[in-house]
Amino acid sequence: MADLSLAQVFFVVIFIVIFLLLALILKPQSIKIPIRNRHVFITGGSSGIGLALAHLAASEGARVSILARNVDRLQEARDSIRLSTGNDVAVFPADVRDPDAVLRAIEEAGPVDVLICNQGVFVPRELEKQELEEVKFMIDVNLMGTFHLIKAALPGMKNRKSREPASIAIISSQAGQVGIYGYTAYSASKFGLRGLAEALQQEVIAHNILVSLIFPPDTDTPGFEQETKMRPQLTGIIAASSGTVKADEVAKKTLNGIKSGSFIVPCNFDGLLLAIATAGLSPQRSVLMALCEVFAAGPTRFIGLCIQWGWYRSIKRWYAQNNYNLTCRCSSILHGTHNQLNYLLYNCANLLLSSHFCCVH
Ligand SMILES: NC(=O)C1=CN([C@@H]2O[C@H](COP(=O)(O)OP(=O)(O)OC[C@H]3O[C@@H](n4cnc5c(N)ncnc54)[C@H](OP(=O)(O)O)[C@@H]3O)[C@@H](O)[C@H]2O)C=CC1
Ligand SMILES: CCCCCCCCCCCCCCCC(=O)[C@@H](N)CO
């Protein structure tokens, strides 16, 4: 009994020492980045998460600008925001892949206080089946587009008149924290954003600019609706480990993360665990979160390994099942089995593979 309480005392002391040490090195100061009356520039603001962010920022009294390619959808967004908040937003039709167009839009919009790089495209497919054009498309829009935006906005942000801190927020994805089947190119583009954000934070901190990196799980948006129609079954199975959230929820988490100057912004409970498991050497401004990261690192690694085990088991099963079905399908075509015909229609992506399989056998 005495031993136990000694151990308990020891643990409490260690805990307090680490807490004090963390408090000392993180120098907690409550960072507040105001939104009201500030210029918030949101890319991809005509749909999904970006549109939800534009609504929210406008309703909180920000001066909002949105950028996307399609003019009609931009105008629709402007009308819907005016209707629900009474506030006007400025719209900028441009493709983030064109650095000159991005520069022109940002110059026209005026100095930015909060830049939200949210534009993104996702074409989920196994790399073997993906055209290099599609790979380049995702890297160009998601990663290079963000470089173009930050390069264009940074001079104005650094020379801003207001002494309030400014913010650069980048919308990544949980697929930017862990590689997911079917997302080789998408994950690469989103992991790239993390390197950009970590390095950039060191370069802009002297100008009182805080970088935030947001990691949403599957989110109910027009883009996601399209995606679900075509993504490989296994991508859906693995992504389901983290559930689906509403765009408004992601917008709320994002804006709160920006306002409090958080570097890593998770959007649901699994996202919180994932953030702890992948904390790496990212900045952390909350002592409480830092404490969680220090003490939960081991346990979350354990949970992570269990989850990986489940994922690889699903992959193994899926392939085994499909190869099995494919062999059956060959005979089912011969015998005209109804079930297998359904399977044929449902999973047409496997047709090529199956014909190969049939030939071999
Ligand atoms: N929905 C989800 O499940 C998740 C999404 N995310 C990320 O969140 C962000 C928003 O996604 P979501 O709301 O679902 O997407 P949507 O497809 O609903 O909207 C995408 C927005 O980006 C704009 N956009 C696309 N390409 C370009 C381009 N080349 N130049 C300028 N604007 C462009 C679109 O407008 P237009 O086509 O007119 O250019 C649109 O406004 C993306 O970065 C995505 O990767 C992260 C995790 C999960
Ligand atoms: C250690 C604890 C781990 C906790 C569980 C982790 C689960 C990770 C699931 C990753 C899901 C990826 C969704 C990508 C969404 C996206 O970006 C696409 N919809 C494209 O828009």
C-alpha cells in the first residue's frame, strides 16, 4: 500500500514537472485573431466547406471575398450569403493554377487579414488506374494553387495597417495525416501542405501571422457527393473509420481554430486522436493539448496500429473475395447466375482485371 502511494506521488510529481516545463516553453498567451471587420479571403468559397465558411465569416461581420473558377456558382453563393446574412461578399473568378490570375484577384480584393486556402479537387483511384494527368491535376490545384495564393497574399499581409495578428489557414484532410487506399495523389498533395504550413509558420511568425492547418474527415459537400459515386470501395471502407461530418461543423471548427491561432485543427473526435498520433514536431500553442500529446503518444500509437491491422485485414479480405468472385463470375457468365450478373454490373471497375483473370484460368 505504501509502495503504491509512493508510486502515485512519483507520478503526480512527474506530471506536474512536465506540465510546468511545457507551460514554460510554450509561454501560453491567449491568442485572439478577430474576424469582425477584417478581410477574410476564402478560395473554393462557392461550394461545400468554403461556402459554409463564407456564410459563417460573413455572419460574424467579416468582409468576405470568395474565389473559384465558375462565375455562376460564385454569384449563386453571393446571393445566398446576402439572403441569409444581409452582407455582401466580393467574388473573384480565377483558377488557382494560374499564378497571374491569383495575383490579380488578390490585388483587386485588397490586403487580406485571414487567407483561407480551401480550394481542392479529389479524384480517388488506385495509382495503377490513375492517369498522370489526374495526379498532376490534384497536385496543381491542391498544392501549387496554395503556393500561388500565399505568394500573392503575403506582401499585403505583412504590410497590413492593423496590429492584430493575421492568419493563413490551409484546408488539408485526414488523408493528409495518414495515407489512404485510393488517395495516393490526393494524400501526397495534402501531406505536402503540412510541410508548407510547418515551414511557413517559422517564416511568418515575426510578422505576427499565425498558420492553421485543418484536417477534416469525409464531409458532406457537393464535391464529396460526386466523389462517393466513383471512389474505390476500399477507400470508402477505410475512410469510414472516421465517419462523415457536416460542412457547417467543419466551418465552425475551422473558424474557431483560426481565431485561437491553433496550428493543427482537428474536426471530430477521431481527428483529435489522429492529431495526437501524428503530432510530430508541429507547433502546439495549448499547454493542455501538449500535455495530452506527451502522455497519450504511446497509447495512440497502439490504437493506430490496431486500426492499421483492421485496414490491412479489410484490404486482404476484399482482394481475396473479389478474386474469388471473379473466378465465379467467369463461370457465372457461362451458367447465367443472376447474383453474379448483378455483381458484374455493380463492380464494373473490376471488369478489366476479371477478363485478365479469366484468360489466365
Ligand atoms: N468533402 C470532403 O469529404 C473533404 C474535403 N476536404 C477538403 O476541403 C476542401 C473543400 O472541399 P469540398 O467543400 O468538399 O469541395 P467542393 O468540390 O464542394 O468545392 C470545391 C471548391 O473549390 C473550387 N475550386 C476547385 N478547383 C479550383 C481551382 N482550380 N481554382 C479555384 N477554385 C477551385 C470549386 O469551385 P469551381 O469548381 O467553380 O472552381 C469549389 O468552390 C478541399 O480542399 C478538400 O480537399 C478535406 C477533407 C474531406
Ligand atoms: C490513432 C487514432 C486514429 C483514429 C482514426 C483515424 C481514421 C482515419 C480515417 C481517414 C479518413 C480520410 C478521409 C479523407 C476525406 C477526404 O479528404 C475526401 N473525402 C476527399 O474530399
